[in-house]
Amino acid sequence: MSWMQIYSDNDPLPERPPIFRRGFPTVVLALTGAIVAVTLIQFNAPNSVQDWMFAVGAIAGGPGFENVYRPWGDFAPYVLHAFLHGGSFHLMMNMAMLLALGPIIAQALGRGRASAILFLIFFFACASGGAAAQMLWYAIDAQDGIAIGASSAISGLLPAVGFIRNGWRGAWSISVPWIAINVVLALLGGDVGVMKIAWAAHLGGLVAGFSFPVFAALARR
């Protein structure tokens, strides 16, 4: 069976600049462009190539995936799932959120190559947290499942933006509605119409996003 068949301290930061005052962060544009480019390849590639991309990058768990072949290793999907999407709406929604939230975080971390690298590490740390939570859920649920999309990482941007605006209180206030939404999704089994929502990946990414103060401290140094 192919992959495509299965898939159907409250320390303030040193500066809180208004968005775009120093220009749109290049690292956010580059990341968005890379995700869009890879996803468009996924959408338009032959089925054999799409299957390979899923084998490389999709989060997958359950009895049917215990010995599945991973061309780039078992840990590559923890990062690379953010470059694959389930449709045009899925892609556009995630990229809109990345373009809205990403610049706030990138500018708060500062300018320069080191700050851009910090932003990317934070983004993919959130993605990895989301992937780990989704894999844990697959193990608990004992059902086959596949999850893709950048929403795991983007969920982690929420508490970061809240922390930048109003410390820990801001991080929690912006996160609680997203937690509530995903708890409801979990109670519904993740089904929203024809879509299957990876609610565990959202919550895992959100939890990872609370590590942002560590990155803010590194940026100050």
C-alpha cells in the first residue's frame, strides 16, 4: 500500500519594535518560499515521487508503520513534515499565519545571521515538538495515521508572540483559545468534514513554543 493511498520570569525583551519598521525579515520570506516550493512539487509530482516525499517527511504511526522504510532516517519527518501539505487551502492557511506571526518573532530576536538561525531553530523545535506529540498519540491510539503540514510549528509561534507582547501572561492568554479548540477537535476524533486534523501535533508544537524565552535570552547575549 502506498503512502498516498494511506494518506487520502516575565523579563521583557530589549526591544519590542512595530512590525515592518525595519523591513520584512528575510528569514521568514525564505522559509515561507521554501515551504511553498516543496509543497508545490509535492502537489504536481508523479505519484511515485509523492510517495517518496511522504516516506521521507510525513509523520506516521500505528501498527502499519512499525517497520516502514524511511529514506532519510526515522527523525527526518520530525522536521520535514512542515514542508508537506494536504491541499492548497491547507498550505495557504499555514503560510498566512507564518507571514503574520513570524516577523514579530524574527524582529524580536534581532537582526543578522545569528538571529535568523535562532528563528529557524525555534521554528523547527516547535515542529519537532508537534511531531513528537503526534507520534505519542499514534502509539496510544494504536491506529495508523499520517500527519503533515507546518501548523505544528506555527502553533508554537503563538506563545512566543504572546510572550513578546506581555510576558508569560501574554503567552498563556494567546494560547488558551488554541488549546480549547484542539481539545474539542480531540473529542471529535480530529474529524472536521473531510479533513483529519492533527490536534496532537498542534498541542505539542504549542508546548514547545513556551521555550521561546530561552531563545530570547540567547538573542540578548
